[in-house]
Amino acid sequence: MYDCIIVGAGPAGGTAAYHLAKQGRSVLVVEKESLPRYKPCSGGVSPAIAEWFDFDFSPVITLKVDTIRFTWKKGDPVETKIETIEPIWMVERDVFDHFLVQQALHQDAQLKDNTEVNSIEFKSDHWEVNTSNGTFSGGYLIAADGATGPMSKWLGFKQPKRRLAALLEAKTGSSSDKSKIQFEFGTIKNGYIWNFPKADGFSIGATSFIGGEPQDFKKIFDDCASMFGVDVNAGKDYSHPLCLWNGNKTLHTQNAVLAGEAACVVDPMTAEGIRPSIFSGMKAAEAVNKALGGDINALEQYTQVMSEEWGADMAWAQKLAGAFYRFPGVGYKAGVKRPTGSQIMGQILCGQLRYGDVVGRALKRLVPFG
């Protein structure tokens, strides 16, 4: 009988396992893939996560990016140096996620990878988790199995609307661009294209945030590859769903909570997912630890904490996204092209600013056009 079983070994699951195990709780992490497992992802991580841990992330940081380049329909560029204490970290998700889990194992958490969960059942005062490698019992459950995992549905939560993102992982490109993240607006409707440097190439992605989905990602990548200096034929393309924050929702049920993309924590303006997933994993661990200590309201308070400490700012992000992506030309001129606009976005991505600090003023510039 474990104190807590965590399903999913991504950033949320690894974080929750580390913080719970550090409190002396018995923790089992169940992951359907064998670790380390490949995960297509842009790999940009806000350095703000460092304050939530007491170990050094430098072994898994492959690059640090201090410049953001914005373009409008492949022209009208704006380039800004991020004026933050620490640049944006670039990581490989298989290495980064495995590193987090390893830190949890150092705290005596246990791992069952290559183990798929087939069903769950609540028995009196604990959960039974039936897997491809046996049945495990835990007093509490943290469902951190991502945007497509079945846990949230099995726990009785309403299924979220998912948006589609496409990703091209290219092992080529100009080394001179390794210090820059690039955002291209105007080429796709209601969204943007990004290009993040990797140690051995680049990760180009595209998604829309409102309205219909872009239909032909391959054509989009072909069209933009030359601008990014990337050979699309040397890359591999992927598609994956995103669970954007779409308003506060209940994240707890009987002896269980949702964390990470299963809790729809992805930023609805930028699609940043790693930092909010880690934040939710940390808060989920705090809640379960309190519940194990006898606090009968701890899981309910987790929902409240996520609403107040993450959701409140994401409400501002939603408002900004609604205005910006409906009128991107206006948004680019009134926001990105302003001397402080691109700098502010860099500080938000690095976790040094919150949307609530700046969006009110930004919306005043956009509202007359909406």
C-alpha cells in the first residue's frame, strides 16, 4: 500500500513524486513508456522553476537562449534581448523528464515504467490501480498522464476541448541561430509558428488558439523552413494535442487530483506547458501530503490554489489571446512592435512577469479595434 500512486512520468508527475517522497511519503510512479522516452516538444523551460526545487538543473540544460525574434508574415522583424537574470533554458524532454524522476527515486520514490494502466477502482479508503504489470494500491492518486491519457475520464471529469499542435524536429540548421527563439505571426490564422533551437537542430511548431485548426501543417512548415534556415526534408514531423487553460475547473475528486496537461494547465496565449505542469505537480504534492496528514479539505484547497495562483493569471492570458489572435496585425503593431512589448513577452516567458501585471494596459490598446 503506497501513500500515493502517480500516473505519468512527465514534468508534473516527476515533480509531484519528488516533493512527496521528500516528505517521507511512499510514492509509486507508473509510466506506460520505458524511460527515458522520446517526447516531441519545443523544449523551452522557464528558469523560474529553479526556485521550486533544491537541486541543480544544469546537467539537463543544453542551451540558454537570451534573444527572441518576432516576425509578421515572414517580414517586419523585431528582435529583443531578454532582460532577465537567467535566459530561457532549452532541454531535451526525454532527458529532462527522466532527470526529474531520477531525483524522486533518490528520495526513495519507486518507478514502474513500461507499465500501462488498464483501469482504476476506489475500494473503501484507497485506490487500486490495475496495470499491465500487476495491481498496485495507494491511498491517493495523482493523475498526470497528459493531454490524451485516460485518467481524468476514469475519475469522472468532463473531457476538455483539445487543440492540435504540429511539430517538426529538424537535425539541421544554422548554428548562428542557436541563441534565438523565433515567433512568426500572420502566416497561420489565429495562432503562430515558433522555432526553438536544440543542441542538435531545431524544433519548429505551429498551432492555433481560437477558431478552426490550421489544416495543412506540412505546407506551413515548407513555407517557413527557408526563413528559419532549416531543411524540412531532414526532419520528422509530429502532431499532438494541447489542453489549454479554459477557465477554472474542479481538479479534485475522492482521494485523487489532476496535474499537468490532464488538468489543462497550458498557457492559452503562448502554449507554454512545462512550467505550469511543474507548478501543478508541486501543488498536487503539497495537497496530498496535507491530506495524508489528516487535512480533510486539502484536495479541495488544491483546486482553489490552482484557481487563484495559476488560473487567475491565465484568465488574463485568455483575454489577451482572444484580442491578439483575432486581430493579429493590430496586435503585432500595438504590442510586439512597441519598444517594451517584445521585452515584456520575454519576461513573461522567463517567469519574471505575470499577465495580470501588464495585460490590462495592452487590452486598452486593442479594444478599440475589437
